[in-house]
Amino acid sequence: MWQNYDVIIFVQQLRSEFFDSFFVAVSFFVDMPLLMLVIAALYWCVDKKYSVIITISYFVGSIINGLVKMAVQAPRPIDPRITILYGDSTRGTYSFPSGHSQYASSLATAISLKTYQSDIKHKWILYVISVFIALLGGFARIYLGVHFWEDVLVGLAMGVALMLILIWAVGKIKNEHWYIAFLVPLYIAMIFQPDHSLYGFVGILTGVVIGYFLENKHINMQHEKGLKTNILRVLCGYPLALGLYAVRYFIFAYTHVAIDYFIMLAAGAHLTLIAPFLFTKVKWLRENTQA
């Protein structure tokens, strides 16, 4: 059953030009763009500390995923019966477990947990959206021919388990300045392993954590109850973070690890420092208007 091609072959019977483009877009989005959207929505509208906790948990889980990949060293699918789409992003990497599936389910878990703890109405809508995102992200990896179904299933399960454990563990830290400690091993790894993804990870996590400390001390952005104001915050603030990632991904891809680091550092600082500063200065982004 291990590394079974039958599921990939069956799924790729659905192939069309539209679905090819759609699932490439899905695979792109459920990685860093989805993380930045979740960070933005939570930090700007719901709970600053929880946003930082899930960011740390996300990247610790990512490192664990990488360690498991290196330990197992399972090869990517390669068979003349299947078509490999989006293959440039997986070249030279291992297959088990699926990182994209883990990332999608970890963020879905973080959203669902916060939804469960809240008193909002119609919680089931967010639950359904979260599960749908996780499953769609996993399905996309099979459709693109870059993962076996076993990789995806284990990745989804790891995302749920690791996020729950890490949110609990990081949340137990009383002194928030200890969050910086999570950066230390990443910087050490970054020095000895000049990997573009790792530099991007360390950059955005540094920006988010340091920005959080500075914002709380010098800006102290307040959350608003008005749905309209919160939607406007996300619509106005998120595109810049996404734009920075797009510049890094499409224009400076694999140019130099330092470029990856500083662009993602700027994206992280935007999410927890620059955008909150702007929200406190622009009246219609801080008024507590009722939707």
C-alpha cells in the first residue's frame, strides 16, 4: 500500500486546463499566503497573543515535518502514468509526510480551536470552511502528482495533532519574551543550512514576534467590535503582505537567501507592527462601527 500510484492515477482522470490552474493556485495559497491571512485576521481583529502563538506553533511544526522527511527519505512520485504538475517547488525534496497538507490542517485546527473558544454565532460555518480548506489542500497535492495519498493523510493528521499540542505548550509560557527563544535554533539551522524556505520562515517569524513586542509597547492597537471595520482592516492590510510574498516567490525566487529573509521579515513586521500602526491613524479603520 505504501506509495500507491492508483489514487493519483484515479484523481488525475479529472485533469483539465482549468483544474490544473486551480489546484496549482490552491497549492500556492495553502502555504504562506494562508498563514499570513490567518495571522492578519486574528491579530488585527480577534486576539494578538493567540495569533503569535499559532505562528510559533506553525513553524515549530514545520521544522518537525522537515525532520520526519529527512528521517524517512521517501521519494516523490515518479511514474510515466502520472503527470507531475508544480514540480519545481518539490525538486530535491522528500515526499513523506506532506508539508502542505500539514500546514493546511494546522491552520484549520487553529481556526477551529479559536472558534470553539469564542461566543460567535453559527460556529459550524467556520468549522466547515476550516475542514474544507484542509481537505482541499491535501487533495491538491495528490492531483498535482507530487504526493501519495499516504503522505497527505499523515500530513493532515500531524497538522491537527502538532498544532493542538504546540498551542497548549506555547500558551503555557508566562513571560512572552521567551517567545524569542524559539528563534534561536532556527537561526542556528539557518546558518548551517542555506535553504531558501528556511530563511523565509525565520524572516517572517522574526518579524511577527519582534513586531508583536514593539506594537504592544508603543502602539497598542485596539480590537474593534464592528464587523465592517474588521473586514476593512483585512482588505486594506493583507494585500501588502501577500504582495511582498508574491515578489519574493515570483520575482526573486531562488535568487539569494538574504533576499528571502529580508522580504519575509518585512512581511512579518507588517502583520504585527506596521499595519496596526496604520489602523490607529486611519479613522475609518479604528472606529467601532456596527455592521
